[in-house]
Amino acid sequence: MLKKRNIENQSTMDLSEGYMSHELQEQFRSASESADPSSVSPLQIYTSPKSPKSPQSPQGKHSPSPGSPLKNQRHSHSKRDGRPKKDGCGGKGTWGGLLDTDDDCTLDLNDPNYSSNEEDKSSIAKKTNSEFEEYKKKAIIIVEEYFANDDAISTANELIELEMSSYNYYFVKKLVSVAMDRHDKEKEMAAVLLSSLYGNVIDPPQVYKGFQKLLESTDDLIVDIPNAVDILALFIARAVVDDILPPSFLTKAMACLSKDSKGVDVIRRAEKGYLSAPLHVEAIERRWGGGKNKTVEDLKGKINNLLIEYVVSGDVKEACRCIKDLNVPHFHHEIVKRAVIMAMEKRQAENCLLDLLKRAAEEGLINSSQISLGFGRIIDSVDDLSLDIPNAKVILQSLISKAASEGWLCASSLKSLSLRPGNQAVEDSTIKSFKIKAQSIIKEYFLSGDISEVCHCLESEKVSSMAELNAIFVKKLITLAMDRKNREKEMASVLLLSLCFPTDYVVNGFTMLLESAEDAALDIPGVVEDLAMFLARAVVDEVLTPQQLDEIGSEFSGSDTIGNRVTRTATSLLKARLSGERILRCWGGGGSCTSGRTIEDVKDKIGKILQEFESGGETREAYLCIKELGMPFFHHEVIKKSLVTIMENKNERLWGLLRECFSMGLITENQMFNGFTRVAVSLDDLALDVPYAKKQFEHYVERAKAEGWLDTSFGVNGSEHGLENGFCK
């Protein structure tokens, strides 16, 4: 038995070297035959002259001949693998590369370790890989065709026909990466296509994943596209502006990237160079030439002219062709809205306009969701329409019934036209008159800040006795504030708290706001964020209760509308850590109507703190005074005033204060950026009082970079932040 083991060990060693002598074969055979068949199974020895994956090597002294008995040898039990090295991996004493596999390896059903799950997993993996490869090939073709014909509808249909929505993130990545290496026209086309496909064809998580993949591949993109960082940053900023990426994407994506990745530079440039700039929405939308030829106002004008010409000519076929030529399927709800309103205003053209909508619906030119959305927008604004169109609700209800009976409108998807319960009916003339007066009262308040005067004016109008007028005032106040600066937004919240309207009236006012949010979004791009902040602020100020916020949200639940997004955003803001303090100070206010802390007050306090410190005050005391202001979002004013004072008086003590504040985390890098940017913007005026202001500013910018306060890409000569020669472009 010992002799047999020695023979087996010797044979194993020889097999590991790839050959067996004739004498050893005979010894092995005799040992095998003498063994007990019940305890030792016959061992068949077979090898392959070469691995299918390995390059063919010349015949050596250890290479088996074609007729060798080693031809069908099983793999050796030795820990060493004699397969030749492949692609720099493996060799003698190793197992080759990690990805080296034998293509002819199959599962043995008689193997005691065989599991059917292995075969299932293998087949599923192969099927998935083949599907993804097929999708990639088709996606590339679709992208190229879109850039060739600029047909968004055809592109959407082709993606839908693929029926592989789980891979749509690759389409997002491919579309953007191809556009990055082309002209501004293709970049704008890519941004417009993503916006039109978002939600309907490509799910939001797929868009999110596609941009995440782009960030991860920035290091590869920059090899072929030298300015890939700037272009991709602009694509991400455009996606945020177009509401197809949430602003939180920047923070979450940053956490998933390594610190030395170029993707980090992309996020920083998008956040600080584009999204933080003044009037950034308009600048981003027009960067690649978008918006110049097809703005919302232009589209509205074309739609209006189209409908007027159709009413005159009555040519349905020509009107449908014009609608198709507009190539804005995501904006067809505006056609429906304007056509129905025109039918309500011009009753003689009612049948003609309804026939056009019916024809467009039957031909699939305007889909059912756009038709419902158009009617829904009219329902939301029917109170305003009643001021100009007598019996607007009755007429609209008649049109809805007629469209539903003809089968091109789903009436069950629309909201009811009935009046809200508990609201006192007010005559149309009274409402119209009050709206004009309310707008005048609010504008005067924004100029004077006199809350008592507002209360006196509302009392003289006897608003408190009319619930509907209270709600209208709330709606008008917030609507006017949203289209203005943070100062007016803060003043609106303070006034809302001071008026002490019954909470039911405030609820109705916010409900009316959310119902008309679709229209407001056409003029106010950040309507979701602003309305959400007003709602959250009302809860923090105890103007609304959390339960009432939930009630408002329940009216928009289960629908993909702006109202639903606003209430969800407001709820998430309130759930955040330290949300109360953050929301109170979101627009630069102190959170109380009696605090007396206006922006000018804060600026004055900052000036006094810096003046006292410059005159010999202690760094620690100045630090505590700045901290006690409790306005971290306004620390850029500290930086601006400090820099201006340093440049005027050449007093370096203030630089030391900035260093202390930054090192202690009181002043953030973002606030540093804002402060330096504001100084750069005002260099023209500063140069009148400070000789060589620009040269001094350049010096301090370089010092700030050395201190780590500013990103190295910040500069005064065409930097990422839109500065050129110290000025904003």
C-alpha cells in the first residue's frame, strides 16, 4: 500500500510537469489494478495538448505528442498550474489571469459537487450580457439617428419599442458623451431630448444612474475631450435647471467618487461655477444657443396664431400639420388649454375647435395625458377665467361632457369643478376688484415694510369676513414674492405670520397656489423649491399645523404634478436635522416679525464687528460676535467687507480673522467663493477709491488658494466661475 502511495505521489508530480514516462505508466496501471475496486475508483489520465485560451507554444521536451496517452488528461491535483502565461498573467507556478477561463468547460451532471443553480445562474448571466450588448448597439444607432434628424418623437418610440427600460441609463450616458464631442447644436439637442424623455420614457432613477456613470468615466472622457470637465458640469447644471436631476444629486454623487477622480472636479464646477452664479437659470439655458428660437413665450405665440388661423380657415389637416411641425409633444397641453379657452370665449367657434382636438387625439398627435393636463390647467384657473367669461364653470363643464361623450377625454381623471366647502361665495366683480387692490397693497408693503398699514388696508376692505378673499390674498402675496428676491420672500413669510389669518383660509390659499403651480412654473423655474420652502416656513411659524400640511398633500397624492412634488419636498425639509433653524433663516431673516433684523441691520452689525476688530479687538471676541449673528448663509458679506477693508487700509489683521473663522469651520468654502466673487464683481467701483484694486485682488486670490479657502480653478482670467479679468462675464 505504501508503494502504491509513492507511485501516486510520483505520478502526480510528473503530471504537474506535463509528461509521464512509459515505465511510470506501467507502474501506475498495475497499482490501480491491484487496488480494491470498492475503495479506489479507476483513474483515467487525459490532458489537452494546449489550453484553448493559451497561445500555441512550440513543442518542447515536456510537450505531449499528438498520439500520447496524455491527450485526455484530467487537471492535476497539484496546487500549481502549468498553463502558459496570458496577457502578462500566470506562468509556471500560477493560475493565470483572473479572467482566464476555458470556453470548453461544461458542467458535469455526474459531478458530486454539481448544483443545478450553477447552470441557471450561468445561463441567466449569459442572457443578461447578450441583452445588454444588443441594447448598446441599438442605443448607439438611435443616438446617431437623433442627431441626424432631430426627431424626439421617433427617438422616444424607438426606445419604447426596445422594451429594455432597465438599461436606459446607458442611453443617457451615450447620448451625453457623444454630444460632448460635438458642436453646441448637438449639446442643446441632447439636453432637450433628455428633458422630453424624462418620466415618460426614461424613469428618473435611470437618468440619475446615467449621470452617475458619466461622472465615473470622466477620467476616460478627458482623454478624447480635453474640456470634458467643463462640458459635463454644464450638462449636470442644465439637468438640475430642467428638473430632471435633483440638487441633492451633486452631494450624493460626490460621496460615491474617489477624491482624486475628475468627477469630483465636475461636481464642484457645476455647483460653484454654474448653479451658484447670479441669474444662472437663464445663463445655463442659453449657453448652447437654446431658448433663443424656441422660448416658452415664442411657443405660446405660435400656438395662439395657429389656432386663430385655423378658426378663420377651418382647415383641420393644415392645423394638424402645424402642430406636428412645432415638435413640442411635452407642451401639447398648452394647445389644449388655449383651444378650450378660445372655445369658451368665442362660442361660435366651439364646434370647430373641439373638432380639431378630437382629430388630433384620434391621430395620436396629442396623447391622452396631454389632453387631461390641458383641461386640468383650465379647471385650476377657472376662478380667474370667471372674471372675463360669464358662467365659465358652466361652459367648461359642458365642454368636458361633450369631449367625454365623444371618447377623446377621460373625464374621471379630472378634478371636480364644485366650489370648496365652507367658502363663502363672493361675487365676481368683488373678487376682480380685490385682486387689483391686494396687488397694490402687497407691492407697497415690499417697499415700506409697514405691517400695520397692511392690516389697516385689509380691515378697510372687510377681508376678514370673506374666506375666499383671505385665500386670494395669501395666494397673491406668495406669488408676487416668489418672483422677487429673498428679501421679499422673507417679508412675505413675516407678514403671513403677523396677519393671523384663520388656518383654514391659509390652507385654501396654499391649495390654490399648488393648483396653479403648473402655470407659475412657466415664469418661475424654481417654483417647486420656493413653494416648498413657503409651506415649510408656515409650519415652523405655526401658521399651519403639520396635519394641515398632510391634508394639503393628500389633495395631490397619487399624481405626478408640481403640487405633489412641492408637498413632498416640504415634508422632507421639515424632517431634516435642525430643520426649524435652517428654515427660519432660509431667506436671510431672523424668523420673527419683531426681531427687527433686516439685511441692512445685519450688514451694519458686520461692519461694526470688523471695525472694532481692526481697531485692536481680539480675534476670539470677533469670532464669537460673528457666530452669534446666527446667519451662516450671510458670511460672504464678512469676507467681502474684510477684503475691501484690507485693500483700502492694507491692514493684515482682518486676514488673520478670516483664517481663524475658516479653520474653525465658521466660514465655509462656499461662502468664501461667494465673498471673493462679490468683490470681483465690484472691482470697477472699488478701483475708483483703491489704486491697483485689481492687482491687489489677484494677489489675495492667490493667497486664498494657498490657504485652501478657494478651489485652485478659481481665477480672475476666464475661470470656471464666469470671471474674466476680475469681472463677471
